[in-house]
Amino acid sequence: MESCIFCRIVAGEIPSAKVYEDEEILIFKDINPIAKVHLLCVPKEHYKTVAELNSAREDVLARAFSKIGSLAPSLRLEHGFRLVMNQGESAGQTVPHLHIHILGGEPLGWE
């Protein structure tokens, strides 16, 4: 989608502080962090929410979660982290491209 900021980041049209990239996902630093470590993990294929997943697409989320877990120590998240997926405007999703917030690097409160 041409107007999707995350699609433009994936395409390299908008610069990002990349942390990890493979053929299916991109992990980069959030430009407005709310924790000491605040990263975004986005599937390279565009879809807005988990409601758009089908059996062919659902594996990308499993691989993303697995990759986040394996990268945790190198991302300074060895003591724990939080994963957040806002789904839809009422839940606070501001970019209409499925993404996972990875938060940590410090004790996190529950707000």
C-alpha cells in the first residue's frame, strides 16, 4: 500500500533504525519510544489486523514471535519484555499495518 508508512519503511523509502530483517519481517526502533527499549516488528506483507490473516499468512506471526524470543538477549531484553498488538482504532492502532510493539529494557508498570 503506497500510503502505508510501514510499507514505505519496508520498501526503504523512509529510513529506519533497523535491528533485524529477513525475507518476511522487519524489526526497527520506534521513533516515539515509551520504554527504554521500544521496537516494532512488522510483517513485510501488508495487512491491517489479525482479522485479515488466513492459513497462508498466520505462520509469519509464529515466526515473528519466535524471532523476537531468540533475539531478546541481544536486544537487552534478557530480563523480560512486553509484546503489544493494538488491533483497530478503538484499541489504539494508529498505523493500519499489523505490527508488534516490543517493550522492555526496564521494569514496566501496568497502565
